[in-house]
Amino acid sequence: MPKPAINPTATDTTDTPWKMPQPHRGQTVIFHRLGLKNEVTDVLAIVLAVSPVNVEMSINGIVYESIRHCDDPRAKGRPELRDPGTWDFSDHEKELWDRIAKLEEQMAELLK
């Protein structure tokens, strides 16, 4: 079971201009229980709330707060930010985005 996370503050900054991808409330995402991608321990979660730096999610009715995205550079080297777990979009969803981007490129080419 993940430990409660430290709530971030508005002054939470980094040298890297990185912006968390924004999921939608109710969207299903992958929760990495150990803070790292691991197909054995990863589970599906439902996004309950979204902030600029983390999300709140539900897994089997249990709410997890202050979950950072797995690519967040602020969490690298800071285990207290990764210990509660991390999240990411599913591989399937990423593949769909790639397909949509390619289709949009093809449409733009056809409309020239």
C-alpha cells in the first residue's frame, strides 16, 4: 500500500520546463505502484482530480492523492515524490494518439 504523499506547493519548481500531461476526470490511467513502470505490479486507476503537478485517483475504491506522472523530472532523485506511486496513460491510448496525429498529417497533405 502506498504511503501518503507530500502535497506539492505552488513554489514546487525545477530547472526543466516540464509540464505534466493532463488526464481528464474519470479517465482510466495506469498506476505504477512502485513508482516505476512494472507490468507485474501496474494496475488500472480512475482519475478523480487533476492539478498542474499531480493527480488524485481511485483504485478499487481506495483514493490515492498527490500521484506524480512517471516522467516528472522533479520526482527523479526524490523518492518521497515517487514512493506513493506514479501514473501514465496506457500504451493503447498512446498508440491511438500516434495514429490520430498521422491521420491529421495525411488529411493536411490531402487538403493542400
